[in-house]
Amino acid sequence: MRIWDVNPGFLNDKSLLGEHRELHGIFSILTNGKKGYSRHPETLRWQNCMAALVVRHALLVSEMRLRDFNHHSPLSVGNQEPVWPKIFIDSPGRQYKILHDKYSNKACGRIPLPKNSQELWAQHKYSVMARDYKLYQQIGRRVAKNSIAFDELALGFVSLLQSPPSNKGLQNSLLHMWGYISKFSDLSPTNLAPHELILEIQSQSKQHKAQYLLFSTALGELAL
């Protein structure tokens, strides 16, 4: 059993659907007091983080819908504030290594697995921009100078993306993303609500194969 901490966009279809299935299993164990796998390390680290588990489920569903998979199994724990696990089975940096090995000679996810800090940053930059523009600028400078290690960057991104973006940050990121597909759309971004804007960006990115956006965590997670 495994619930990944890295963005679901890095998972291939089999792993994405597998995590969704196993997440439902953990949710059932924790909410219904089932004994099977109740002492598994993955189950134990989520036992006091049910609202965060529901958020992780929503991220999986957002990615599934981006890949045109159907979904009919919602989860809810009410309006609890998400509290995320403080421990990892494997660090985020290590998880990328595991996925590299796992997908050797196999299909990869929507987002290619990063080989270095520069690729990891390019894949996360609009997700970071949506949450903290000053941090976005700082990280960009550090990556350009090669002054931040891959594992530090991976851990920081997982932590940062656990918090929702501000309304202003979300709009700013979406407008930056819009620049990649604006020539394909007849719509005006100023006339669209954020949820309409991200859906149009997703649609045009897939239709016209806008690679930079297709390889971005923001394309899936900002829809949530």
C-alpha cells in the first residue's frame, strides 16, 4: 500500500488508479475500524489526517479527469481543516527515484520524471507562483545559480502545495498559463471565472499539445 506525496501528474495511469484504489482502502479502514492493513505504516501515518487524505483523493480525481478517466466514488469528512502527515515513508526526493526505477521501460505519467532541479522547478513553477510570488522569484534565482539541491526542492514543493493558493495568486498563475494557449481560444480570460479559465486552459493544452503546460503540476492541481 502506498499513498504518494509527489504530485499525481508524475504517476502513470496504472499507478494513478492504483493509488486511488488503495486510498479508498485506507479511508475505509480508518473510518470503519477494519483490521486488514490497520497497522501498515501507510495507514498509520494517515490515521489522524483524514481531511488531508480527502484532499489527496481530490488531487487524484483532478488528475484522473484531466486524463479523461471517469470517477464515481467521492469521499468526504465534512469541513475539517486538513492536517498533513508529518512523516514520509520515503522522502519526496526518494519517491522520484523509486518512480524512475519503477517505470524503467514502462509508460510514465503525464509529467516526465525530473532528472535535475531545473526540470523539477519548471514543472512546479506555476503551482508555486499561485501560492507565493516572492518565493517563486527566490526559487527561480536559486535554481539558476544551482544553489538548491534536488531533495530540498522536492520536499519544499510537497509542503508548499499542501496549502491552497490565494485568489490573487491563482488568478496570476492562470493568466501566465493562458499565454501559452491564448492564440487557440476565442474566449477572453477577463470574462472567465477561475474554474472556467483552468478548464479552458486544460482543454486547449490537450487539444494543441502545449507541452510546457502538459508537463506542469499546475494544470491538474489548480483545477482543485
